[in-house]
Amino acid sequence: MSQEVPEEFRLLCMLHNIGAIKLERSLSVQEICEWTAMETSSIELHLQKLVELGYVQPIEAEATGRYHLTPDGIRKVLSLYS
Amino acid sequence: MLTWEFPPRIVGGIARHCEGLAKALAHLGHEVHVFTLDFPGAPDYEEMNGVKVYRTVTELGHPNFLTWALLFNHFLEKRLGSVSQQVKFDVVHVHDWLSAPAGVSFKYGVKKPLVLTVHSTEIGRAQGLHTPDSRAIDGMEWWATYEANKVIVTSGSMKGEICGHFNLPDDKIRIIPNAIDSTNYHASIDRESIRRRYGIGSNEKLVLCVGRLVPQKGIEHLIHAVPNIVWRHPEAKIVIVGEGWLKGHLEYLARSSGHGWKIRFTGFLPDSEMIALMTSADVLVVPSIYEPFGIVALEGMAAGVPVVASYIGGLAEVVEHDRTGILVYSKNPESIAWGVDRVLSDPGHSHWLTENARKMIQKTYSWEGIAKKTLEVYKEVK
């Protein structure tokens, strides 16, 4: 994968590789921070964009939001690696 | 069969290739087991047209792609080991480096031959080895070709690439092309209604491009060709189907071309919609700069649309210039515009091209034929 991949898609790939591809394996922003060593503010910004694009599904039921990839998000990641 | 993508986990050509080959082998009376990764909504195990499909959950993750790939191989291997307690396998067939570690372990674990299909190479996909991970993947590709008893590639171009880059002996490699199920392309469709969905009027021409939005697909060169295409054919509109990380850049290029309103990006489309759109198009452009095979050209031919493709790699073997399609210079917008004009300006010639292409596909690119050739390779290594 090229170095030119936008930062939000790098985050999408990392979420995929960590395993956040379904509801029961969704991750909080705090957990994503710990996995990726990215700044909280950057993660929140990128997640917002990925949610808007339909690649990430937010789970709002809990006090802190959790996130996992949608099927379109998984396909997007595969398109980056193929 | 080991593969990291299998329907419905489907993006590139590997999933379609594995599905077509597995079903054709099963149809010929062989027992085929496919081990792949899970996908939301898809069952852990199912039988698809006689093919047994095992979808494995990767229970451990890591942000780094390579580390993740090695982890999912562990879980593939575990599932394979478990199933092999009940099933006696004769050969393991791995597709690309991604599932090679599990395949190689299995080869030594059960002492059965390993066949590897190389669909593309890292050095080709990335147009060089620019990162440590890229170098590691290149190394794993070499290692997989070394461990395999036989290596299958889909084109003579790919054979040349891996013989040269990995120093493989010529007699270790077999060329077996991709195939398509042309019956999928015979459905009757309401052409006008589909074209309307994508904003194509009855007097307009639909120039279609289907591919992942990544540099190797050369879509920027098609966008650079648009002013020239529109100058010759003001009624032309361009529809680009696919997803990829380059999408934002390509959309920017389209807006900057001065003809942004003539270029539409659809994103990912399901197979049925993609086939309907292909069948409704006036020309399919495949402007790739690297293409080990180029199955999209075959898909266009099966759909009966004239194909304009880059004169590179596998495309140059699939398309016979001015007989089954039009070949143009890669990375050359002028040449792409010329090819599109050649098709749109002469409907009689275009029809002749599509008729020749259909006949060629039926003769050369059926899954049954490809499955029989693959069985010959299995027999060689047994």
C-alpha cells in the first residue's frame, strides 16, 4: 500500500487489521488510541469522516461510543491491499 | 483451496477466480474445500454449488497489515488442521502470498503437494518496493514460489515477470488464464432504464470504466483523455465504477478537467448491477498501467461491449487489436481518446469486434476448460 493513502483510510485499515469488523468486536476511541498510538482528536476527526462515508458504523448505545467497520468498509480495505 | 477473499468477501479478481475455479472443479466431480476469512453476514460454513466453504474468524489482530496477515494465517492453518482430521486432502492450492504461510505449513504437516497461483506481484502492484513491508511481501512471494511444487500464472506476461524477478525455473510455471461464466452476462435488461439511472440520455454515449481506484488501474489517464473524447463526441459521458484510496484525487482531477459534470463515480456496485451497466455501455475502457491478466476486459467482451484496453501485460494477450477489441498505449490520454473514437465512430466495426470477442471467450475462457487445465497441474504434482 502506498505512502500516499489518506490518514483516515490508514485508520480504517488499522481498525480492520485489529479486528473491529463486527458489533461484538467494536472499539472505543480510547481503545483505538491505545492500538494505533494516534492522537484522540485525530481519531475522532477521521472516525467522523469514515462514518459519513459509510465505512464505519458507530454504536451509540453505551456511554462512550464504539466503532466497527461496515461491509463497505471491509471492501474498501481490501481494495487498498489488493 | 486457500484464499483471503471469497464471495461475499469480494473486491478484486481473486475472489471471482477462486469461486469460478472451485465451482468448476466441483462440477467435474472433485471434492473442493475452500478456506477463507469471515465476512459480516456470511456463515462460518456453507456449501456453494458443491464447494465446501469454511470462513475463519481471525481472533487476534494488529494494526500492521503484515502482522495481521501472519495472524490470520495461523487461524486458517488451525481450521485447516481441524478439518483435515476428517478429510483426506490430495493437494493444497494457495492464491497469492496472503495465504501462503498456512499453505506451506500444511504442505509439510500432511506431506501433500502445494500449488500456488500468483495473481500479481508486490513489485508490480506498488510499481516498485518502496517500504519495508513491501520488501517483506516481495520476500514472502519469492518464498511461496520456492516452496510451491508448481506455480500457476494467468498470462505469459506474468510468467516473464516472476521468472525474471524470482529467478524461477521455466518448467516450474504453468500458464492458465482466468475465465468467466459468460452465462451471467446473458440476462435480458432494460438498457434505457439502466442508462437513465446513471444520467445517460437516449442520444448520449456511455463510456464505462470498471476497476479499483488505485494507481495501477490508470484511471487518471482516462480522465485526462476526457476533453479529447468529448471534443470528438460531445454526446459522451463517462461512468467510473469502483472503490479505492485514490478516489478523492480522481474526483479532483475530474472536476479540474473542465468536464466534471460529464464524469460520474458510482463507488462499489454489486455484480448484478455492474453486469447490467456493462451490458448497457457503448464502450468499456481499461486504461491500466499494470495488469497481470485483466479479467475486466473479458467481462466486457462477455457483456457484448467493445473494449478499449492498454497494450500492457495480460491485457495485450486477452485483447487482439482490431479483432476482439482496441489496444491503446498505456499512460497515453491521446491514444485512449483515439481508441474510444475508433469504437464510437464506427458502430459496424464495433459490432464486428464484439461478435469476435464473444466467440473467442466461449472457445478459450470457460471455467470448465480452465478447471481441466488446473487438474492437469494437480496430477503433475501428485
